[in-house]
Amino acid sequence: MRWALVKVCLAVTAMVVIAFAVPLALVVKEMAGDRAFSDAERQAAMIGPTLSITTDRKELTRAVMSTEPGEEGHLAVHVPADEPEHPALEIGTRRAPRKDVETVRKAGRASIIAVRGGSVLLQPTALGSGDSAVVEVFVPEGEVSQGVTTAWLMLAGVGLALIVGSVAVADRLGVRMVEPARRLAGAAQNLGEGRLGTRVPEEGPTELRSAAVAFNSMADQVVQLLANERELAADLSHRLRTPLTVLRLNAASLGEGPAAEQTRAAVEQLEHEVDTIIRTAREQRPQTQGVQTGAGAGCDVSEVIRERMSFWSALAEDEGREVRLAGVGRTVRIPVARPELAAALDALLGNVFRHTPEGTAFAVDVHHGGDAVIVLVSDAGPGIADPKAALARGSSGRGGAAGALGSTGLGLDIVRRVAESTGGDLRIGRSVLGGTEVRIRIGLHEGAPERSGRGPGRRVARQRRRTAVRDGEAGSGRGGGPPVGGPHH
């Protein structure tokens, strides 16, 4: 398209230049000839006064030699004979045929005759006797075409400059039209390959700008649809994990027998199915997925911890676990959405109950620094043998609070994303209680730039908050009631 536009512009400009330059070149040539012959007429007219007074050879020769053409041998005077004692005179070098000279003298009209080396102007002039003489002025070819070559070269240069300029402008216009189309095609290919963060700059001609706006809107819709699907999977894991953990603990206390074994097998099968759904949802998460933070997405970490601990305290009391809370007596705002923080806490507390023996104490501490909030979840269990493996995404990291949810690794993945979305981090170490300590550092300055702008991610965050409010957190047990199959069995 770019080269087609250049070729069209080149052809059109060339035709315009030819249409104007050729006639103009001919006019220039004609004007140069007119200028040369006008000058010759002026030189011929200078002999007129002398011829009207006398026809004496000496006087006429002196008058001819006093002119510039006469000195150069380009001027001649032809005087006819009027009486026998006054024969015809011919002063200067004659170049025109005698027949043409006689024709001009009898006709009384000037004439231009082409001769060898140029042209001659034959100008009739009246004599004092009433007859007519003919003044011949030779105009060389060089004087007729003087300045024509220079003018033609200038015209050619101007025409070439116009053509080059038009081609350059056409090329720039072509680039302006082709580049947005090329970017749009590349973005469509990237989007088809799964890079959902691809967007097209909304620039260029109006039509391509409209196409870019439509493409970006379509990409936003695709991201939102996929985010909704992932939201369903995440909501499923959040709703099922907590009651499933309690159900598994209750099944373990049923003792021996066929019914107990069947119940435990059913719980294990259910855990496997939930793990499969969670793993599939996580593997399909695109590049644009992330924890949403920003204005309006923060929460009070102390309030959320107190709320979640009120939920887990009943099960802790039933299993004889000692629970300790610290640092939750004052309001501490963090740039994390309430559902995200609750999901992270539920993942860690659920692992405490799942991977430590009954009666194992655990604690949750909140420390507020100048630029960050640190949440510590620690237990008195056997600890974790390989913290690095537990931190690796997808590792199960069994043992203590760092144990992953089932075999999917989604528990620590959720916690890690919550921390890193604010510029913080996640660490695992040995707690003062003797077991595992999970340290969540939450930055207070929203460290994830890609989540600070507007886009479909922010709409997903708003939708998640609306869903949480609409559901009243009932499905995940956030309302403070006991979990399914909980301690009040």
C-alpha cells in the first residue's frame, strides 16, 4: 500500500510537471528569440536618420561602423540606385539573398530570414528621395537562444524537486497509513497467541484510529471474559477449601471401619477434583492477571485478621490449639483488596490445621513499620524441611503453615501475589514457637505499576468486590459461622 501510494503520487506529479514545464520551456525559448530580434530592430532603427538625410557612401559607412552590430560585421545597408549617376550601394556584409532583400524593399514590411549561422532581420527604411533602403541585421544563433539552456535547467531542477518532494510526502503519508495497520495486524497476532496485555496505540488516520479503538475494546472484553472464568475458579477454591479442610479433619476422627474409610476416600477424591480445577485455572492465567490494588481497593488488615480468626477459633478450640493474636488492636490500612487478603490468610491458616497435629499452637502477629506492614503466621509444628522448595510456585511445601493447598501450590501462590502486588515479598523461616513462620511483607506504596492504570483489571477488581459484598462472604465462611463439618459436629 505504501509503495502503491508513492507510485501514484510519482505518476501524477510527473504528469503535472510535464504539462506545465514543456509549454513554459517553449515560451522561454520564444521570449529569448523575441528579445534578440527586438534588439536587432533597435539597431536597425539607429541607421534610419542617416539614410533619411544622405546616401553618401562615406557617411553611411561611418554611421554603420558607429553601431555595435556594424563593428562586429553584423549590419549591412542596401540602397537602391535612383539615377545613373547614383548607382546602388551595399555597405557591410550581405548574408541575405538579393531576391529576399528586393522583396522586402518592394513590400515595405520587415522580414526575418534564416541564414547559415543564425538569422537576419531585413528592415525597410525610407530615404529622403522617397524610395526605400533595406537595413540588414545579422542575429547569431547563440543570441537567439541566449539564456534558454539555463532557464530549461532551472525548470528541470524545479520539476525534479517537485517530484522528489511529492514522493517524500507520499512516503510519509504511506508510513502514517501503513504503520498503524501493521501494528494492528501484529497486535491481533499477539492476541491470538495468548498475549492478552497487547494493545494498539490509538493513532493514525481516522479509520485506523477507529479500528484501534475497536481492537482495544475487544481485547478488554476478552480479558474480562477470561477474568470472569478465573474468578469462578478462584471463588470455587475459596469457598471449598476451608470447609473441605474441616471435613477432612472430621473424617480423620471417625475411627476405623468401612464407613469411615469410604468417607475418607470420598474426601480425598473431592480434594483431588478441587486441586485439578485450581491447577487448570492457574495454568490458564494470562499475563494480565494480578492482584488489583489502588484507590478504593485497600482494607484494614487488623479487622480482616480478627474476622478470619473468629472463624478459625472455633475449630482451634475443638482441636485444643492455643491461639495468639498480636498487633491487631489498631487500624492498619494496606493497599490490598479485602477479598485478596482474606483468601491469603485462609490459605495459610487452613494449612496450619491441615499439616500440623491437633493441639499444635499457632499465632498471627501484625507489625506496622514506616513503609510496610508485616504479617507473621507461625506455628509450633514440625516445621518445613525445604523453605526454598515451598516458595517455588507449584511446590507443595508440606509441613507447617507454609504447606500448599493440596498439590497445586495455589496457597502460597495466592499469598505471594498479594505481597508482590504491593512491592512486598513472601518469606518462610523458623518461628519462635518452634515450627514454621510465614512472613508476608506488604508495601504501603502500591509497587505494581501495571495495576495502577485503568483497564479491564480494575473492572475485574470492582466486580470481585461487588461479588464479595453481594455474597456476604457466606459461601466462604467469612461471616463468622462455623465451616461445613466444623467443630460443632
